[in-house]
Amino acid sequence: MTPEDFERLQALLSSRAGFRLSRERMQLAEHRLGPVARREGYHNVEAMLASLWSRPVASLGWGVIEALLNGETWFRRDRAAFEVLERELLPALTAARGGRVRIWSAGGGTGQEAYSLAIAALEAGAEVEVLATDLSRQAIEKAMSGLYTSFEIQRGLSARVMLRWFEQVDDQWRARPELRAAIRFKRANLLDEPGDEGRFDIVFCRHVLNDMASDRRARLLDGLERRLIDDGCLFLGADERPDGDSVAFRPVAGRRGLYVKAPSAYRRAA
């Protein structure tokens, strides 16, 4: 891959998905694009990119973008966030709402986060609706299948939880029907305008902000703020901060990664 190709990839990823591709990931990018080139019938990555630059095709462009996204995740990632959810937020919100709690797993990858959220709610006896979105079609398809390898299923789940909520199918594990019924999966771009999904009591958007291009971070946070109920809660990654990109959220003291709407957001909504 030439430096010129990499620069054009950076621009493509930023403009379409809002993500930044740092130069030190050039070799990784070429490695990830190899299977895409073979699948599309090209001899190598350079030939595929040359075709894309000369005659842009939307399906190929998105295939390239999806291959470059960082979709790594696991069950109950950042365990402290789930402990706050289980012990504090779900009981309080269930009592306040008098019924169903709506949770959005935004940019949740291959589904482990959404299933972890649903398990936490169901084990707490809370009525919950989980919407899980990701930009990657492949990630959403895997999440919808509910199928995980032995390595994936044991990464973050205890044996008790694994056996309660998943069933073995050959050499894989599949989410049980009652767990899958609590979640709806949908492909979505976080930079798009809000659709007709309504607003949510809790939003998990973790390990997304730090990968965003600097000129897209404020737009992402603005979209999250508009989708969150005024007294709702936003979870970012433990090392992510909206400072300088948005005045819509303020941190919750003693709860790393947890944010609520700032008073300025209420004034804007009014």
C-alpha cells in the first residue's frame, strides 16, 4: 500500500464513518484489507484500491471501511460499569419509570455488550428493551446470530451465567431465545441524524469516542445527547472524556465513565 493510498483511506474513513486512522496502523490496514481484496476478486490490495479510487462503488467502499473498524469487544467489558448498572441504575430507573427501561448499545460491535446488558437487566428482574447498533454489517450479523466460540463466551462470563443464558451448539454457544428476545439489532451510523427510535434511559457508547476524528467527536456527542432522556445516563469508556468536545454532559463523581446531562443541555432543549 502506498502512502497516497493510505491518505485516501484516512479521508474515506473520516468522511463516511468519522473515525481516524493513525499512520502507525498502515501495516494493520493492509493486513485487514487483504481478505476484502480476495473476496472482491482482486489480485491484491493495491489493485482493489486503484479500482475504488477510479470508479467509486458504494458497496466496495463500505466493505473497506468495515474492515478497518476496530470491533474488538467482550462480555461485561469494564466490569465496574455493569456493577453500577445492576446495583444502582436499574433499580432506580425501574422504580422511577414504573415499567420498561430502554437501553441503547451504540457502536457495540459483535453483540457481547448488548447481551451483557440484557443479562444484567433480566437477572435483576427489570423489564428492559435493548437496541444494539453498529456500523459494521458483519458485526451486526454475528450479533444477531447469537453464536460465540468457546473463547468468546468465556471471555467475561462466569460459568453460571454462561450456562444460564447460552446453550451449546456443536462447538459454539448460542444465546437462549429469552435473552435474544430482549434485544433488537440494527446497522446504524452514529453520525447520522436521529431516526424514529425514540429516546433512551441509558446509553452505552464505550471505546468509540477515542477512535473518532477530532472534528467528528462533538457531532457524535450531540447525537447521543439528543437520544438520551433528560434524566438518563451515558456510559463512555473508562478512559474517555467528552471535555472540550461537548458541554452537554457532566461526569458523575466516583463513577468513572458515567455521565449525565449538564444543565446547559436542559436549557438548549427548552
